[in-house]
Amino acid sequence: MTHPVVPSTFLFCPCNRPDRYDKALRGGAPGVIIDLEDAVPAADKAAARRDALAWLAALPPAGPGAPMVALRVSSPQTPAGLEDLYALAHAGALPALDLVAVPKAEDASELRMVRTHAAAANPALRLMALVESPQGVRRAAGIAQAGPWLAAMAFGAADFSAETGADNAWDALAYVRGRLVFETAGSGVPMLDVPHIAIDDDAGLRADCERARAMGFSGKLAIHPRQWPIIVQAFAPDPRRLAWASEVAAAYERAGRRACAVGATMVDEPVYQSALRILRRAAAPNPSAAGDHHA
């Protein structure tokens, strides 16, 4: 199953702050999530929904290097989520919307239902599944196989902690993170880590990024503009490692995908696949130095 590459981070923007939509889009982050779920009180959801869909409808299709634009709807298991999907299905063409982020994802069939309704706005629309519950973790392997339109998955630690009583801390949730990576390994679906909730803790964010990357995560979500540059840098391929991956992949392919030596390294299929993974990660969209390309 082939999945499209997504950037290493998305910056959340509250859906009930339409004055921030354009600022978030032009701020340089490689991905932006307009958040209609947790960031919006129930009383504000209807107005926020209208504002977000009107903004998306007026947004021109993205040009090269533009950030990916996502809309996080409410859980389809809730009335608000069903209203989000109904509005999305009847919003008309939304060519600038790249992803729909689905919270509380627990089942592949649920994601297929969301995709069916969301595709009315854009046939090329893809999904991001947010895994935020024990049931979602247990079913992560099946969720990762939901369909080729599943662009990414992400861990939601705050909701998971609230449901289980676990501390929202690295050590307390290390097993859950490891299991998510294990369950989705080989699916081709990138897994993004939860946002670092302390927005003024750059050192802690860097440390979390290093741990997440070492564990196998492809990136980390951001809740403040100061966070995304740190995340992009942390998950960018090391130049030496990228050069190694290029050399290994080229040598193995020249050898007809048979075991060969590259320097002092014996290269076989698993080593080759590791090299390809590094090269694919390097091909992920990067923030544009020129700013906004939705024009």
C-alpha cells in the first residue's frame, strides 16, 4: 500500500479564531491544522464550522512548496462530528483542503465512512487518524490499513491520559508510543508524536523530538509557532546519514537487489529498506522560504 508523504509537523490553529487562519498559513510551518475539535467550545462550534469552511472555499489551490492544510473535525462518534461531516460533504469544492484529521480514531471502517463523506469536498482528500484511546492503540494495525488515502497517524496523549489515568509524561507513555510504532510498522503510514504542551520549553521539546525520532516516529505536532522550526530541524535527515542512504540504495540496485558490500557495510534487503525510508523522509514537504503559495 502506497501512502503520500506528509511533513514532519503540523501547527494547530483554533477554528474559532478566523483572524489567525491566514497568519498560521503564512507563518512558514510545513503543515497547518485548523482545529474544530478540542480547541472550540461547544457553543462556538457552529460559527467556527461556518468560518472554517468559508475560508477554505475561498482559499486558492496550493502552489509548489505551500503548507499542507488540514481540518480537524470532531469525533464522528459525536453529534458535533456528524454535523462537521455533513457540512463538509455539502460545502462544495474545497481544492485547497489536503487532509481531514479524525480524532479518537478506533476503527478502520469509521475512517472509511469519514473518507466517503469528506471526498465530496475534494476527491483527492486524505485523512490523518488521531489515536487517543486504548481501543485505538489496540487496533492501530488495522487503522493503518484503512486505505491508500490514509496519509498519516498521530498519537494523542492528552485524551489517552485522561481516559487511562496515566501521567501525560514521556516515561509513563513510552510503552504506548512503542506499541503504536510497532503496530504500524511496515504499513507505510507515518506516525507523528503528540504536541509538547509546554510552549516555552525549547530544550524539553528538542529532547522529546530526539526520543520520538529514535523510537521511529516521523514527526511531531506543534501547538505554538515557536515549536515547528525546532521539530522540522530535529526530524530533518542528517546529511551524512542521507549520503549513506543514497550510496547504499544505489549500490544495492546496481547489484540487482542482491547482497553486496558498501565500504565495510554488508547491504541486504533490510538495510536497503532502511535506506529507502531515510530517502523518503528527506522527500517530505518543507516549509517554503518564500512564505504563502496559496495564490
